[in-house]
Amino acid sequence: MTAEASAQGESGAAERVCPHFHAAIELVGKRWSGAILSALTEGPRRFGELTQAVPGMSDRLLSQRLRELEEEGLVERTVEAGAPVRVSYSLTEKGADLSPALGELGAWGRRWLA
């Protein structure tokens, strides 16, 4: 049996990473995205609160990541009327559905990366 045939397994098709898994890891694993999502699991936050919750991130990059997460349907931007105008960010239902996975990832990090 050749190495190629062995790598393809019994079904004859090469084993591949699930494309949905890969897409999810790429989305959450994008620099700072996971940290932003994790910060929002505790509830809505304003921009300034997010900069404090995720230190070391520039305002420009935070704005960019929030826009990307909003485009993906994970984060919702809410403009509160009044003077001054206040903007808050919160997880959508889709984003909140990531909370258990983010919690487990955090627990793994505390166990193995401390």
C-alpha cells in the first residue's frame, strides 16, 4: 500500500478538516476577535469599556474588528439617543452561542498556558 493510499483511509477519500470548523477558527482566531467576543460575554459594553477590557489594542484596530464582527452577525451596535450620543456593543444570538466555546478555550488556556 502506498503512503498516498494509506493517507486516504479506507473510504479512498483524503481526511479533511471540516470547512465549518476551519471557518469558525479563522473567525474567532483572528487577532483580537476572540478577546473582544469574550469581553462581550459579560454584557453590552461601550467602546471605552472595550478598550479597558482588551488592553494593548489600538482604537483603530478595535473599530475595525467590531465592524468585522458586526458584518459576521456576531456583534450588534446600538446607538443610544441623547447628548452625547452613546454607542454600545453587544453579542447577537449568534455571537452569544459562542460563549460556551470561548469559556472552554479560556479554561484550557488557564490550565495549560499559565
